[in-house]
Amino acid sequence: MALKVGVVGMGGIGNQHAQCHTDDDLAQLVAVCDLIPAKADAAAEKFGVKAYYSLAEMLRHEDLDVVDVTTGGYENGSWHFEPTMEALEAGKAVLCEKPLSNDITEARQMVAAAADRGLLLGCNLNHYFTETAQRGDQYVADGQVGELVYCLHKMGFSGGEYTYGPNKNPRWWNFPYAHFKAFLTHPFSVMRHYCGDVTHVQCFANRPGVRRQAGDLMVSSVSIHLQFQSGALGYLLSQRGDATYGLGGWWSFELAGTRGTFCIENCIEKITYWPAPGAGQAGDPSKMAGGAAGGIEVMDTGITDFGATFPRRIHAFLEDVTNGVSPHNLRANGRDALAVLEYTFAAIDSYENGGALVRPHALPPNPGDPKVIAG
Ligand SMILES: NC(=O)c1ccc[n+]([C@@H]2O[C@H](COP(=O)([O-])OP(=O)(O)OC[C@H]3O[C@@H](n4cnc5c(N)ncnc54)[C@H](O)[C@@H]3O)[C@@H](O)[C@H]2O)c1
């Protein structure tokens, strides 16, 4: 039977989620909710469901299986805490937009609240729910990447001084770390998906002259060096329209190991794999340096619309809830989203201390970890 879903927060993203639930056989969208009645009413009419003006009211009248929280707020995250906690207190499975919160203490509380109740809390870490990432997963699972050596990630917004305009929206203006908090969840989640937990973070950051002249406090260009527990090394460059990305476009991710390397371009569009010299697929190891030895594989999906990530990620969440997975087996769960927020706050800490080496705050124990099960 389809899961009964209510969506909270009917801005652009709430409407996108509502469309995904409407189109997905695993879900039945039954209600939408927004504090602004006109937004709730417009979405209710569009999707042919009931409108509510508060989550409490929606929970009182509807027997929901899933509450999907798509509110935003300051730094795109300050309005997630309240409805998520309210839905967890009502015993619901919750899908929350990213970042879990713009406040790390709140994010820790959200994850603890779900764990204490044994409830499913997922986060919309949609950037690795793609055909290209799935192909990357397959290269890793098949041993075609081997022991991890490094990952390189560039993700953000292309632009420059001709396109810059101060964003005076009160959700963004005067928040120096809005780009860190609102955005870095995405690239960190992709890096952690492939390389695992991070043990050390070092960050340098800047904002260009056009921002300074406009009195814009946003620290918008971010350079982060990571050490993973696995031994792999990582580098992330993220910026918010300060410059234009070159090779790989707005979103490129390269994972290199002792047996091969893959690079995903434009998130959903393309993945290329290069076998290491001498690997089974490589024709002539001596020619590898020039990329001419053969064995190179390219998958071009032809998809360029980033919106295609939403139905895939939301379907995975609905699938996990339907299958009754345990909270720690939920894909892109609250703990995963907390991990990347801890890296974000570690990066801010490092930047504020001149690029000092910072160890991210420890995560709560993973109940699926054999060391935890063994007591
Ligand atoms: N995963 C992604 O790729 C992706 C992309 C863009 C944005 N986002 C995230 O989506 C979220 C929403 O973004 P948006 O641009 O649609 O925001 P928005 O501000 O346009 O919409 C949020 C809506 O939530 C409503 N709201 C706030 N608190 C509420 C509450 N307690 N109960 C009911 N309604 C409430 C507001 O009135 C508003 O209409 C943000 O957190 C953002 O970070 C995710």
C-alpha cells in the first residue's frame, strides 16, 4: 500500500517534492502545509490534496506515514528543526531537506531524537542518487578503483563580476557563513559516500572584491583539504558565483584509486573511467600517460537537468520506508547529514583560525557498527 505523505513548506522545493510523491507509486500525497495560507492553498489546488496552515493541524487531521520537511529559513536551514522535531514526536518517518539545520546543536538534537525513538530520519542528499554515481558505485564494488588514493571535488555556481548582485534577502544577507552552511552538505555528502568518514579538515576561504565593495559579508570561495579515515586524501573547491568553473563544469568529482579513476561531470550527465596502467582493461600500459592505451569507458546519460536527482532520491527514501529498513540502514540518513554538517562547522572553525587543522566533532555511535553491537 502506498505511504501517506504530507509535505511541510510549499516553496519551490516543497512543490518539487510534492510532484515527486504524486508521480511515485510508493507514495500517496494526501496533504500540504505552509504557514502562509496562499502558498498552502495554491499547492493544494495544484496537487488536488488538502491544505493546512500548520503541521500540528495537519498531524491532527491526517494519518500520515511520512512527513516531508521542505521549509528553508536563514541560511536555508533554520526552519527545519521545529517541524522535524514535531513530526518525530508524533512518531512519523521524516524526510528533511538539506542542511539538517544551520545550527549544529539543533542538528545533533534532531538525529538524537530520531535515534531515541527508533524512527527513520532521512535527508535529501540527492547529489549521489544519480545514474552516474550508481555507475561509480559499481566501479568501486567491482574492484576497478582499488585502494582509494584521492578524491577531487568542484561544486558550486558559475559566475563572475559581471553577474554578481548583492542578495539582500534576509535569509542570506549578513550571514558570512551562508554558503558553507546552506551548500557544503552537498559536496561533502558525495565525498563521504565514496571515501567514508573524515578525520581532519583544513580550510582557506575568501570573497572577491565585488562582494567586499557591496558590503556583502558572505565568505563565498572555499578551499578545503580533507583526510579520510580510510587514508584517502580529499580536496574540495566550492564557490558561489565568484568565478566560472572550467573543466567538468559546475559539478565534477574525480575518485582515484590504485586500479583506476573515474570522473563524474555535471552531476548527472557523464562519467568517464580510466583503468590504471596494466589493469585488465588497459591495452598498452606504456601509453597510459597520454590516455591512449584503451580501456577508457564513457557513459553519457544525455541528462542535464539537475531536477532529475529529486525523484530518484525521494523514491529511494520511499523504498526504504516501505521495506521497513532499520534507521541505520536508511540511505542518506540523518546521521549521514549530521556528519557532513560536522565537517562544515569544522571548516568554519579552521577558516576562523587561519587554516588550522581541525578534527570534526565525533558522530553519535552507529547502531549498525559491529563494534557497537558487540558492546
Ligand atoms: N536538495 C537540493 O538539491 C536543494 C536545492 C535547493 C534548495 N534545497 C532546500 O530546500 C529547502 C526549501 O527551499 P525553498 O527555496 O523552497 O524555500 P522557500 O523559503 O521558498 O519555501 C519554504 C516554505 O516553508 C514555509 N515554512 C517555513 N516554516 C514552516 C513551518 N514551520 N510550517 C509550515 N511551513 C513553513 C515558508 O512559509 C515557505 O513558504 C531549503 O532548506 C533548501 O536548502 C534543496
